[in-house]
Amino acid sequence: MNEVKYEQDFYGWTQEQARLLREGRFAELDVANVVEEIETSGRSERREVVSHLSVLLTHLLKWRHQPERRGRSWRLTIEAQRLQTRQHLAENPSLKPYLDEAMEVAYRLALIEAERQTRLSRKRFPSTCPWSFDQASADDFWPD
């Protein structure tokens, strides 16, 4: 029954599992799917950090390599991504040890996106991220 509900009415399944947990009816839980959803949620939190960092790093690359195009939109995107990244990490502090790996993945994505958006050759950009997480996320850091 749980598997059918999980596949056919996910929202209903989540509400039922939450109710069973609150009521302490652990034997009735759909344990396999609850475990899967918790693991999936954790992976989603990691992907969100990479996503924010990728947008941030893309805009920092654009800021550095196209100074003549700097504007309010880029500045606001950088500020917003810094804030969202820091907020996400504040809400999920156990992601902090993952930051080096997240920066590497995010930078590879940022290179692709910066090349697409700027139409500059990828060879114009550093092959590895020129900034640490602390630099990239600092409100007073603007690469020149």
C-alpha cells in the first residue's frame, strides 16, 4: 500500500508519513522510501550550494573580464548570490566541509556559462578558480 501511495500521490504519502512519525507509529512507516527521500533531500541541499556558487562565479568572471559591461544588474546578482549562499550555509552548516568540492564543480559550470554569456574564449578565463570561497562570498570583494 505504501509503495502505491508513494508512486501515485507523493504529497499524500509525505503527509501520512509525517503523521505516523508524530504519532510514534514507526512500524507502519514506509521506511525504505522515507530513507530515500531524506537522502535525496540532502543531495538537493548540496546541489543548491553549487547552483548559487556557479551563478556567483559566473558573474565574478564577467565582472573581471568585461569591465566595460559592468552594471547594476551584475552587481545585484553578485550581491544576491552571496547572500543566498551564506544563508543556505547558515541553515545547513554541515555543508561547510563540502565547500572546496562545491567551488570546483561550480567553477567548471561558471566557465561554461561565462563563455556562453560573454562570447569570450574559455581560454581567456583561468582554468582553476582564482578565488577562495571566502573571497568570492565577501561583500567587499570585487575582482579587478
